Amino acid sequence: MPLHDLTEFLKLSSVLNYNLSAASLNRYNVLLFIIENKPLDTDSQRDRDAKSIIMESLGFLFAAYSQKRRRLGPMAVIHPIRAAALFARSQDQVGLVELLSALFHDILEDIQSTDFRTAQWKEMESVLFGILQRLGPEQEQQLVSNLLNLTRLSGESYYRYIGRLLDNAGDSPFLIQIKLADRLDNTLDMRIDLQDPLEGVDFFENLFQTLYVRNYQGKPLALGHPTSTVLNGARRLYQLFKNAVLLSLIRQKTSPGRSSKFDHLFEAVCTASLKEAQRTFIQLVHYHYRDTKEQRQLLLDTMDYCYRGRIDLVTKPDNEFLLDGLFSSYFGFATKKKWTRRFTAYIRTNR
């Protein structure tokens, strides 16, 4: 399946969620879901040992994320598993350390000792140290280094975080692919829909009609207005901002001679981001911004902005261009708390 296909992503999510919700969890089934029967080593014994370590790691993840939920409601553990699956499915071969890095990529940010009782935390620490001891010294060192590089530090802006990750990825180029898989999963996991809102909608036909047909009133959507969720349009834009930063810095910092697997994930994040932007735009003009004259003016302003080359610049807020300083004004903060405070103030002002 295309990695960026939302409908297929929702199907995979439902299968995984069904397995995770079973009364008796089969970790081997989850492992097969992730790697699609790929070997983790060419040697059969080492392959069995590696899969055993992964299954033990899955047990640790289930315990660590047991009380946590995603913003839209599903179990939080589904994210690292899905991200690892997206990473593994983009590779011809996947190794033990790479897969562990993908599974544990958020562990240092998400899991804190204060989330658990003392005895429970000590037991989890014991399990984690046991997993590390089963690795060779070089594997353990590489895994720890990978997790530190994948973790956003307290007070670190997203720009600096991605810049640091890319600077340190020289010895482990698959780190960038893991981050791309992480962003791909977060981009696709912004809606709980029965079907893709773009299904049956020709996005560019809508744009063409709006721009060139004087009496165009817009086409009604087959689906009604989606129910409100905690993941609103503003939060979706924040996720797309992260993608724009990651993709831009990757293009700036990495060499043209990237592997095809690298490009596969890169293009998947690009396509998923574009599709999500289209979904957000279609929802906006069909349900909230109905005046076609105003829609046309916004489109023309955006076209002019791009034509002038300002889309390629880092800009500050400007009275002439509405889009100037958009990222820095509303998304470029070092902490989520600052972003929430700023955006809440904006919402209250513009109601």
C-alpha cells in the first residue's frame, strides 16, 4: 500500500487496535504486524534472539503506555508501534537496533517515573535494563545514542531539535528515516473518520472553479460536518508546521545521493502533508468560509505570495502580507505551553 494512504492507514490502525485490545495479547502477532515477516538477521539463531528481544520490548511498551491515550482517544502505545511498522515497511531489511530505536523513539519524552508507583517503576526499570543487557556493548551504546538524538530537550525549539538530530545522524542515517516515519504517523493520525474526507472530491477542480467561474457556489460534500474533536484545525496546522520544518531542513542538510528508501518516506510525508492541507482547506471553505469572493481573494493572495518568492523566505509579521511570520508568530515556540497560550489568545481575539 502507499505509505501515505489515509484509508489504508485507518484499516491498519483498526487491525492493530483489535490485537492490542484482545483479552490475551499475542506479542508475536504484533511483531509480525510491524516487520511483515522480514528477518531481523540473516543468521536464523540471531534472528530468533532479536525477535525475542523485540517481543520483550513490546511488553515493556505496553506496561509503560498502559495508562496513556492519544489525543483522539486510542491507546498511546499504538503510535510507537505504528511508526515502527511504517519505518520497517519502507525498508528491504531492518535490524534490531534500528527497530528498537523506532519503537522507543518517544520513550524519554513520554514516560516519567512520576507516572507510576515506586514498586511498579522499579519493576519496569528492571525489565528495561534486562533488555539492554541482552544487547552487545556496541548495540547498547548505539541504541542509547539514538534515543538521545531522537528526544526533544526541555526548552528546545523544534528548529533546533531537528537541526541537532540531522547534525548527529551522520553515523546513523536511519535516524532521519525513523523521524520521518514518526511524522508520517502523526500526520495520518489526525482524524477518526469512516472514510477519507477527500474521497470523491476533486480538490483542484474546486480551486479552478472558485478562481475562474464567476457564479460558482461550491459543491456540497457528501459527508456532513465532522463532529468536533480536541484535534482541531489549529493543531493540525501545528503538525503540518513540524513537517515543513523537518522536510525543509532535510533538503538543506542532506546530500542528493540519498537512498531510495529515504526518499520513499520523505515523499510519503510530503504527500500526506499535502493531502491533510487539502482536507483542512476543503472543510474550511465548505463549512466555515462560504463567501466565494473572499475565497477567491485568499487564493489570489496566496498565489501572489508564492509568485514573489516569499514562500522560500523566513519572514517576520508584515502588514502587507497576511502569511508573513505565520510560523514564527504561532508555532515557533520552544515549549508547547507557550504555543498554547499564544494560540488561545488569538482564538479569543478573533471569535
